[in-house]
Amino acid sequence: MIDQTNFSDKLLTAIENNQSLLYLALDPDPENLISSLSITTDLLAKVKFAIDQTADLICAYKITLGFYQSLGIPGLQLLQQIFAIIPPHIPVILDAKHCDLSASTVFAKTVFEDWEVDAVTLSPYAGFDQVAPFLLYPGKTVFVLCATANSSATTLQQYPTPENPFYLQLVRVSQTWGTPEKLGLEVGVMPDVLARIRQTAPERLILVEGDIAAENDIEAENNLAQLLAAGLSKNGEDLLLPIPASLFAQSNPREAVQKLRDNINEERLKAIAGSPTCDLWLPDVCFLQPEPHRDLILQLYDIGCVVFGDHVQASGAVFPYYIDLRKIISIPQIFHQIVSAYADILKDLKFDRIAGIPYGSLPTATGLALRMERPMIFPRKEVKTYGAGKLIEGHFQAGETIVVVDDILISGKSVMEGAAKLQSAGLNVEDIVVLIDHEQGVKDRLLVNGYRAHSVLALSEIAQILYQANRIDTEEFQLLTAEH
């Protein structure tokens, strides 16, 4: 389950589920609309057709506000109808290019509270004061327009010199206004400019705007490769590309969009080939039934988190397999998914601070603290004999409620020891959240000791998915599901 109010969560989930960096602009061709009658009788049907054709092939929908405003009341009424038919799990970017400083607070409330869109584009000439009202909304994102492909804009964008252009100064300054989750960049179809912006803002999400097919013939393999090489982050991510309008003029637009998506994924793999930091993972097997964590399980296996052979566990028991979750911190694509999965559970719990159990879950707890903007502490594995000699690191007050985060439940011993340390400092521990539940009644044992246990994955679920995907054979499946 994803947070339907968080743009970053919705976008990442849509990218992963649909394996797509494409977005669709739900904006009609004005030349085809000769009267308000055409709008009310024909346009909504066309938009619905476009959504039906692409809902499982794209990661976002974009709507140009100016077009609907230009049509007056019928256009705004149509806009509300379009909002209502967009699938709720697909994020909506309102391309507003808003630039009126005096109306920013009211406009931010309208788009984020009344219309419930997920992201909005802004023209930032008025500076931070223009953007600030939009950054106040948790889970929402703003895209700052920093460079357009309009030829007459070059004189302004390249000022004062092509070596040190204004648009790069705008990129540098805007990064101080908000986190990568809160603030992205909007760029026209210009591979050379896009490359310079990516170099200046390596971690920002970039929204490419324009008719890419018309301006750069994106369907030509070398031009597609050039655009992706210029705009992708080092992990093969953080770039949103528009579906060319010309594809919907074809007899089978869905097939054309799917082909473009697949071509982009092939080029993504090529663009990051040889990267020492992270490989892009794409599924290599098709299933008939959906499973919420299937891709995550397959990725954990593919990076070597599940290995077979006799291994001594922390409890002293010997198992014929070992689950090694230490690798996930080195692969951002997977680590981000895991933090999101934990966050889906934590958002329904009541707590004051997050505590990670050393050492395995400390990176995850840190990621959750940053993601959810909640304070973090952790109990030391051993008390220092020097310095302050603290048992609990971080600031806290007695009586606060702590949610404990760990990586895997096998016997429950280590997590209960960590919880006991927190309780000895006057803190309350009610909930324990882990990535993998080894099952075998561990959650029941924790409940007897006063803790509610929650898990993202169960070991039996992992075994079943790996077996269905032919990652493991029958013998290995039985090893994972046997009682120990």
C-alpha cells in the first residue's frame, strides 16, 4: 500500500510497477476544438481513451492548466471531470507555470487541497518567496522551470555568457529551497542543456517538457540514447519523459507507447552499463497475478541477499540458508523501495521517535527518519567506557513512545534486548517493525512480551515468489519453508 498523498511515493511506485519513465500530457490540440460544444461532447471521451490506453505504461499524467483556463468555465468544469477519471495511484502534475507572487498562497491551497493534485510547475523569477507557499504542503512536489527549448529564450537563458548561463544559476539556487523530494526541475528538450543541468543537480528529478518526437525525433535510437544519457541520474532514474503526441495519431497508440517505453528501458540499461555504484534492475519474468512485493523479493534475491548452505545465526542455531540484508544500503534503487515499504507500516502507528537496532537496521532507521521527518535514537550494542558512556544515543524524553525498527525476526531475542534498553531509560515500546518475519511463531512470542510486531515480508512469501519465478528449485523451496 502506498501513501496516496505523497508524490514521491506514488511516482516511484508507478515507475516500478509500470517500468516506465514516460508521462502523458492530457492536453488536446486546440486546433481540433472549434467550439465549446466539441469540448463537452468529444474531448472528455478522448482523454478517457488516452488514460485507458496508457494507465499501465506510464508513471504520471500532466495537465496544462493554461489550456483549460483559456476555455473559461466549460474548461474548468472539464478539468474537474478529468481529475475524477485519472486512476488514484497515478500521480498528477499540474503544469501551471505559476508566477504571480501575490496569489501564490491561495493558488497553492487550491491546487493541493481543493484539486488534490500531486505536483505543480512554477516559474521562479520572483525567487524563494514565490515557491515557499507550495513547499508547506507535506508530500507535494514543485517543479521549477529553469530552461525552455523556445529559441527566442536563448538570449535570456544564456545570459551573461554561455559558459556561466543564468539557467544554471537558477538550478544552483533552487536546490537550496527544498529537498529532492520537494523540489524538481523542468527543462525543455535540449540534450546539451539537460546534461549541464544534470551535472549541476545530480539528485534532482527532472521533468522534460516538449514534443520530443517533433524536436529531436526521439524514436530515432541515437537521439533517444543522447537524451537519456544527458538526463538520467547515475542510477538510471530521476527523469520524466513525455509521450510524443504523434503516437496517438497512429492506428494502435497503445502498442506505439509500449514500444517506446521498452526502447527507453533498453537505453536506460545501456546508459548506466558499467556503473560501479548501482545497476538498474528490471523484471525478467511475467506473472498473471499481481503481488505487491514481488519485484522487491526478486531484486533481493538477484543481488545475493538469499544464499544457501549451512550458516550460523545470531541465536547460535544453524540454518541451511542465510538472509543477508547488509547489501541493500549499497543499491539505492532497492534501498529506497525498502524504506518506502517500512514507511507504509509506520504511517499507521503512533510514536514519538524511531529507534534502529544496531547495526543492521541503523541505515534503514536513518532513512525512515529523513523520509518521515521524525526524530531517531538508537540503543548502543555496548556501552562506551569513555566519553558520556550513554546507553541510548540521541535526544529523547522519558515517557515518549518509540517504534523499534529491525531487519529480520528469527528468534526475536536481539530486538527484545534493544527494546528493553529503551524501556530502562523510561521510554515506551509498543510496536516493532521489521523487513522480514521468519515466522515460526516469533510474532506471538513478541506479543506475549508486550510488543506488537509488523513485517513487510514473510519468509514463506519470499519462498513462494522465488519458486514461482524459477529463482530457486524445489529443494531450496523446502529448505526455506521447513521449520527450524
